[in-house]
Amino acid sequence: MSLLVVGLSHRSAPVSVLERASLAAETQAKLLQDTLAAEPATEAAVLATCNRIELYADVDKFHAGVAELSTLLAQHSGVGLEELTPYLYVHYEDRAVHHLFSVACGLDSMVVGEGQILGQIKDALARGQELHTAGRLLNDLFQQALRVGKRAHSETGIDRAGQSLVTFGLQQLAAGADPERWARGKRALVIGAGSMSSLAAATLARTGCAEVVVANRTRSRADRLVEILQQGDDTEVRAHAVEMSAVGDELTRADIVVSCTGSTGLVLTADALADALGVTLDAAPEKPAATVTPAPADVDQHAAWVENGSATSAAHAGPATALRRATVPAQSTGPVRLALLDLAMPRDIDGAAHRIDGVRLVDIESLAEASADAPMAADVDRVRTIVSDEVAAFGAAQRAAHVAPTVVALRTMAADVVAGEIARLDGRLPDLDERQRAEITQTVRRVVDKLLHAPTVRVKQLASEPGGAGYADALRELFDLDPQTVAAVSRADLNDPNRGRS
């Protein structure tokens, strides 16, 4: 079996496609279950954020796996396969491991170095464990990715290379001004009470906002977030929660609005925003976006790219970038009365809000545009080295683990042979006393252990090296080990409740 990932992200697809392909929690669960029901996959995990949708699987056939995972992503996202395919990327085996470790370190994020992805990877692992779709490989992979991400943040200055989408978004809203000075004394409305909204509320409080209002469909979650804000030692912000029905009234008093909900439709329409500001929405049509035809691609081409050593095609990545930049709308001019930050995918705030006088809108699309030219910190090179080292270590550990059940089965067989010979000896020499029998038994066991020690240690070393996967097969063949016995050892190890804990 081999690791395969098929996905799309802000690097390969325009925000309009990511927005349409976003997966609700229940859809992710159904995708995982259907992936396991598909023939090529035995394990599955899905990493779905506002910037990426990736399906990880342990497959036995590469081409069939790419085709099946691509089809499943299209079916569950609601975007047709023909339309989705040009924006998909494929990573296989070590390249797939390298990709997830890079993602965990923030190297593949819209804002390089942001740390929220670690929580999202942790959630993806927990979902796979809860649904029993993550087995030995994906458990090990995601656990290691979390450790690699934490190592990158603790051993390097990658945090200085970027910040959270919230902080970056506030910088864009401030339009060159110091974000803390810009936000000081303002009244903020946060819509949603999930992880990103909670981060936004906490960031606004630390930045110096005078008041933070939290609106959420589940009032208890909004109340809990307000309680956390008021308990913070580093802020003196006034905070309170409101029902979602009160959002319209709160808009008339807000200076800053941050929205990040799981809604599949708009939370704030342009008309509602115009009403709150007491202005008329400019009905002039938007400047049409440039027409970009994606480079033709299909799942067979994806497979060819991987086999030729390239996970993506420059030809297929280019149109995505061009389309994304072509559809970023121009902002209204004049004094800003209401600053809007939309961190949801699909979007919460109507893109037409940019036509309202006094409104500044920053969303995922404009953040992608702004971050394209963000400077890279020197520590990024150090993180890349860490990722490369960890990929090599993970591969070695997986190859060594592959041979371990065979070694255990060999030693179990040897112990059975010793037990059988001692029983036969008891029948031939019934007059042996307990001390003599014990001494003979211990001697035979020592002989067997010494004979097996060197080859079993050496086979583990050889198996951990690239191309060493065949040593387990050779060991089974040489000692005529029952494959069912080896499989039983593997199952027992996988079901160990202490396995993978850190």
C-alpha cells in the first residue's frame, strides 16, 4: 500500500472554485466513508480548510487511486470532474509526506508561517479516528506532521515570516497604517464563534478595540467566547454576545466586522450593509473579469506529472493565479466607515459590498492577492531543511515498521520450535529434575536468540533504507512464515490502545 493525496488549494485554484468546492462537516464524513468503500483505498483522511481541500488515502494502485479520489472529490464538492480536474494536484509516497509536513509548518499557507493549520490537521486526524477511516499509515503520518509543525515553530523563526489570516487581514484593512493604532477605540462585530472567529475576537481585543460584540447561531457558544475574552489578562475590552437576528442593528454601530461562519449562503448581503450605513448601493455593473481558459488536463495527466517528478504543472497552475487576480474587485474610495474582513469559505459577505461608499472589504480572494508578494523570512530555508529531514526519517520508520511484524512472527515461530523440542525432551528423558530441565531450556533459548539476533537486527536496518521494503518478503520466504501469522501480528499492533500516543 502507498500514500496518495489529491487536492486543490489557493495555489492551484481560484477562490471562486475553492468556494464552490468547500465541504461541510457532514459532507467530509460521507467523503471519507465513500473513499474507504472504493476499491483502491484502505485508509482515508480529509484536510479541508478555507484555503485547501485535500483527500489522503492509502492505496494499492496509483492510477486507479488518482482516478477514484478525483472522482470522489468532484462528487462530494458538487463541482464537475471536468471542471475540477485542471485545478487538482497529486502527490504520491514521499512527495505526499513532504507535502503534508510542509503544510503543517505553514510553508504552503496563504500567509507563510501561520500556525492555525496545526489545529486543522489535528481536527482532520480526530475525524479520521472517530470514523475509523484512519489506520496505521495515516495515524502515523498526521501525528508526525503535528510534531514536525511544532518543531518548526519552536526551533526556527518561521512565526516571523508570517502571521495568522486574522492579523494579515487586519493589516490589509488598516491599509498601511499601524493595525493597533488603526483599531484602537473601535467597535468590532465578530460573526461566528468557531476557531477562526475566536482567534479574530481575541486578536481584536489585544489590538485595542474598545468593544467586541459576538453573534452566533448557537448563543451559548457566543456567550462562552465572550466569557473567555473577559477573562483575558492582557485586555480590558468590553464584550457581549447577541443573537444572529440582532446583526442588522449591530452593523449600524460597528466600525469593524469580521465574519467566519459555516454558512453555505451569504450572511451579509450588500443591501443589508447599505441599509445599515444609510446609503444607496451603487447599481453600476462590475468590470467584467478577464476570461481565462484553464490549461487542459485530466487524471491521466496528473498521474504522468507525478511519475515524471512533478506534483503540479506550471501550465495548469498559471491560469488559476491569473483568474484569481483578474476577479479581485476594486475597492470604493473615500473615508472608511465600515471595515469588513471575510474569512469564510464559501464567503459570508457579498462581494458587491465593495461598491458601497465608505466600505472596505477584505476577503480570502484579496488576501490571496496581497500575500502573493509577501516577503519570505530567512528561517523558511531552515524549515525546509527540517521538513526534508523529517520526511527521510518518516520513510525510514515506515519501512522498518513494515518488517517488524515479520521479525515478531519469526521469533514466535522460533519460540514454538523451542517449546516443541523441550516437550519432546521431557518425553525422552522423564527423569530430569526441575533444575536440569530449566537449565536445558534456557540453553536452547539462548542458542536460538543468538542465532536470530544478528539477522533480525540487520534486516531492520536494511528495511529502513530506501528500497528496503522487499526484505520482509525475503524473510518470510526464507523461513516459510505463514502470511496469516504476520498479518495477525500487524493487526494486534494496530489495535494497541497506546500506539501513536505522544
